Amino acid sequence: MMKRFALERQRSGEKRNVYNLNEDEELTHYGQSLADMEKLNDAVESDSDTEERGALSAELTAAHFGGGGGLLRRKAPSELKDELEKPKSRKELIEDLIAKSKQEKRERQSQKEKSLELTEKLDSDWRGIQALLSHKAPKSDRQKEVEKPKPDEYDKIVRELGFEMKAQPSDRMKSEQELAKEEQERLERLESERLRRMRGGDEDKSARRPKHISADDLMDGFILDKDDRLMLSYKDGEINLPEEDKEKDEASEDDVGSEEEEEEDEDGSDAGDDEDGESNADSGESDAPDNHSDLESDAAGSEEEEGDAAGKTEEKKTKRKEAKKAEAEAAKSELPFTFTVPESYDRFQSLLSGKSTEQQLLVLERIQKCNHPSLAEGNKAKLEKLFGFLLDYIGELANRDPSELQTIDKLVLPLFNLCQMFPEAAASSVRGVLGDAARTMEEMIEAKGRAAFPGLDVLIYLKMTAILFPTSDFWHPVVTPALTLMSQLLTKCQVHVLEDVTAGLFVCCLFLEYVSLSRRFIPELVNFLLGALHLAVPSKESVGYTLVPPFKSHGRNSELLLVSDKEDTQTWEKKSLPLEAVHCLKDRSETEINHFKLTCVAVCLDLVRRCVDIYGCLPAFREIIHPITTLLSRHLPASEYPSQIQDLHKDILSEIERKEKPYTPLVFERKMPVPMKMFTPKVMPVLEFGRNQGCNRVERERKKLVHKHKREFKGAVREIRRDNQFLARVQLSETMERDTERKRKVKDLFNSLSTQEGEWKALKRRKMKGK
């Protein structure tokens, strides 16, 4: 509004004619020119509406409609006389009418403005009086007036739904192929940066060099993506520049310094020639050297400053070179970010050898990400080979001395990931390894007549099988052969030393892990635990239970777990059985061997307790656990063992007693005795007269067949009759439904026709009345 007012003032101030002094300013009302309003081109607005809206004055009617004014109002005799004396033209009449209408409009407008002013004044006066007349009501009355009805549960729920936050659409989740592609691109980018750092950053410098620009280039693609301008700042009296600018400035200073040195050398040689000439000319003057002393001191000072600057630049250059060398060495020592899948096991072994466990895991992870099956066509076959290489590498780590069990534990994770990606290839690889172990054991049995427990690699393969594949299935292509192999290990491998006991107990632990969910009964497990506990029994006579191979009740190796020194039992502490004991125990002392024997006994009792928990619900649990119960209660010297083993022994016996349930033994079902064969006489039927006259056996059979045929025929006829009746009822119901529908349609048609006829007759009557 202020801008519009200023423009109007400016427009009114600029007169069209500077010599016309009688020109008046243009008057406005509510932003409209009064001159335009006088043209009466606009319609009557709401502000000019009164009770006489739409009524025409008598003068306007007389001017435009040719008389008729006398019907509206009567004129005075003086007015009639003036009109008769001075007749007015049409133009004058119209101007008078316009002036009168404007006068009336102004009067109405002024009256309306006065009424608005009076209304506003009355409102202001009423507010002042209302403040004086207002009085406060009691608080209880005001609360009654203000209190609103409390909303019910439905209203609350409706309001909550109205203000409830709507679900916002989230970004689309990326597919596995997209994630693999992004990961591959990220690793390739990191690898290119590592190679650039290793080469010393030459590529980065070449990338920063300005490209050649032609003279005809119009610079159409020049876009200012960012503001590259730098704020001017000083630090310690020097301009503070970025590293790149400092390097450029130092390089330019070096160039300038070299040029200045050359120029100074040239000037110095010229000055020397001049001095020689002057000295030859003026050899008698004594103050000749004093004339050049100031120049010589200035030159020496400038040379010292230039030498210091050159030294600083050289130091900076050497520091930069050393930093680049260090960065390149660090880049060389870093692992590459991209790897190809090795084609042979030797290549795979060279990739992982000499690296820490974390680096090996990183290499395997990057191999999988860079060669994801969705990125190229042959990656699936390559990663399947990688699973076999990793499986062989784990076996190699297990056979080393000492075994790298911590590394094997970490390598199980990438092995599991590969197994989830390619389950069929993983199953065939693991099954092949287990088959090789079974064939090796069979060949050993054929060659020597007995077999030994396998190495740590086979035991670890059996452990990883339970991690990679489900063990609760009734039949599985990998787990079932693994169970068979473990059963053969517990029954065919001889127990001669403590290492064999350790391997057997480890296989027992694996058995319990395999059947923890399915609760499948493994007789080889119970037999091996019984034989292992028998190795700790001092007295071998009248034991009351039977041992099965590979254990013997008497022999050279039947006392492997007997503790020779009773004092060692006081210093024993319960620990887990070390898996490295499968290799060798020769370097241990006698005390350590006794402690190891006690640990084996404790592990056996723990496994027996787990067997009681798993097989306690079987109907034959009493017969299954009876040999172990006899050994624990009668022959095992539990009183000589430490307190922890004694507590475990008592706990097992009490749990067995609680699990045992009395039952009646099975007996054969009783049957009635078979009577002896008697010689009964042949009875012939007596011929009688009537229906059965002269009926022999053949005739009776024929009559039975005829009777049966009649009965069946009657039954068939009855069924056919019932079917016909049902079909007739169905057809009748369908016919009635069709008739009902037809009647309804006819009725609707008649109704519509009668309605049309009634309307036609009514129309006809109206026409007749009009005539």
C-alpha cells in the first residue's frame, strides 16, 4: 500500500503540461479515481445499496421513457411554469439527472459512514460499561457452567486415530545383486587408491594437471560447482595457504631463486672485471677498497639469506620425499582390496600363508565379495572350488605342530557362509573328506587287523559337520555318513594309550551334540563310556557287566585311567579336556599324567550324566543304563577321587534312581487250548416233501444264488426309483422357480404399462382442459 501510494503521488506530481497552472490533482477514493467513478461505467456496489435499491427516479424515467413522470410524482405550479417558459434539451436533462443521482449517492454514502461511526462508538461505550457492570459468579457456579461432558472411550479412540502418525514410505531395500555390485565397486575404488599411494601419487598429480583448452572453446560446459576461493589469512607473519598451494609456491620460489643466483653470478663477474680495470687505472688511490666495502657486505648478507632459504627448501623437499616413501611402503604392506579366486590349492595357500588370522579372514571376505555369483557367470564354480580349498587348508592347520585351533575357529565363519551359498557343493566336499577317512580306516584294518584313531583333522571335520548341516534330520546325505563313521571309530579303533581315550571321548561329545535334539539312541556311545570307566576300576574280577570291543576286561591296557599317586588327587583342579592331547602326551610329568587321568574320568562322568538326561524317557532305559549303574555303585573307587568327582558320582546315581520306573515284563498272550481232532460221523439229510424236496448241495447253492439275485434286483429297483423321485423333485422345483420369475416379470411389465397409460391419460386430460 505504501508503494502504491508513492506511485500515485509521483504520477500526480508529474503534470502533463508545465504551463497549465489550472490543472488539478487527480482525486482518488479507496484506490480508484473519482473521475473514472463519475463516468458511471461500474455497477452499483454493495456500499450504495439501500432500501430503494433498484428503484428509478422520476426524472430518469421521464428522460429515457418519454413521459410518465406525472404518474410518479406531481410537480409544483412554479416548476411547471418554468419548464413551459424555458424548455431544456435532452442533454441538459441527462446532465441534471446525473448530478442528482450523484448527489443522492453521496448522501447515502455519508449516511452509511455516520451510522458505522455511531455503531463503533456505541460498541466502545458498551465495553466500558460492561467492565463496570460485570460481577464474578461463585466458583461452583462457574465450574458448573464451564464443565463439559467427559468424552467416552469411543471419542478418545477417534481422536487418537486422527492424531496417529501415518506410516512414512521408506527407501526400497536393495537386492543381493545390487549390494554385491556396490561392494565390488567400493573394493575396486579402494584398490586403485592403494595402488596410487604405492606408486607415489603420480596419478593424482597427472589428474590435477590442467587440460589443454583450444582457442575456439566456448566454455559451454563451465559450471561453478563450488566456491574455490580462499580466505586470506596470516600466521606468524606469513600467508596461510593450503598444502598444495604451499608446494606450488615453494617450487616457484626455487625456480626464482635459481634464476636470481644466475643473474648475480653474471653481475658479479662483470663487477669483477670493472674493479680490475679501475684498480689498474687508479693504483695509487688508497680508499679504493673502502668504496666497495658496503657492496661486499650486502652481497655476503644476501648470499647467506639465499643459502638459508635454499637449505629450508631442500629440507622440505627431503621431508616430502620421505613422507611419500613411507606412504608408498605403507601402501605396499597393506592387503589388496581386490582378489581373484585362486585356481589351485598352492595358490590359495600362498595367499594365506604368513598372514595373521584377521588378515586371512579379510582376504577370504574380499575374495567372496569381489567374486560374488551375481557379478559374473563363472564365479559360482570358482567359489565352489574355494570351499574345497578352505576345507583342505583347515585340515592342514589341524595337522601342524602345534595345531592352530584359534585360527580354525575363526575360519569356520567364512566356511559356513560358503556352505549357505552352495549347499550341494559343500555337501559333496565334506562327504568326500569323510569318505576318505573311512576308506583309510578300512585299509588299515585290512592291512594290520586293527585300526587307530584318526588325526585331529578328521575330528575337526566331524565337529564342523555339526555346524554346517542340520543334525536332527532322520536322514541326511552328510550327517548320516558322519554318524556311521563315528560309530565305526568307537567300535573298531583300539584303545592303547591315553591319546586314544581322549579321541574317543571327543567322539562321544560329538555324538551327544548330534543327537541332542533328535534323542536318537546310540549303543556305541554307551558301550564306549562303560569301557572308559572300566579303565579306572582297580579290581577286574566278577564285575557283573559285559564289555564289548574295543575294550577287554583283562589285559595290558585295561588300567589306563588308574591313578598311581594318591597325593596328586589333592592338587587336581577340574578343567576341560584339551584337544591338543590327541597328538602326544609323552613330554608331560607323572603328576600331569595323573591329573589328565582324573580329567578323563570327570569327562566320562559328565557324558554319562548327559546320557541319563537324554535317554531317561526311553522304555528300555533301565536295561541300557544297568551296566554303568553296576560299575558306578560297586567297582568305581569314588571315595579316592576329589570332592568334585564324588559329588558328580552321587548326582548320577540319584538321577538314575529317579529316572527308573517299575514295569511288568512282557509275556505272551494267553490263548484257548486247541481241542483234539475227533472222528465225527457223516450225517446225511433226510428227504422231505415240500419246498426242500430232493435238494442236494448243488441245488441249494443255486437257490441261494437265485434268492440273492432277487434281493439285489429289488434293491437296485428301489434305488432307481428313489433317484427318479429325486430328479423329479429337482426338475419340479426348477420349473416352479422359472414360472415364478416369469410371473414376476409379467407383473412388472403390466405395472409399467399401466403407469404409462395413466400418465398418457393425465396428459390428455390436461390438454383437454387447456383447450
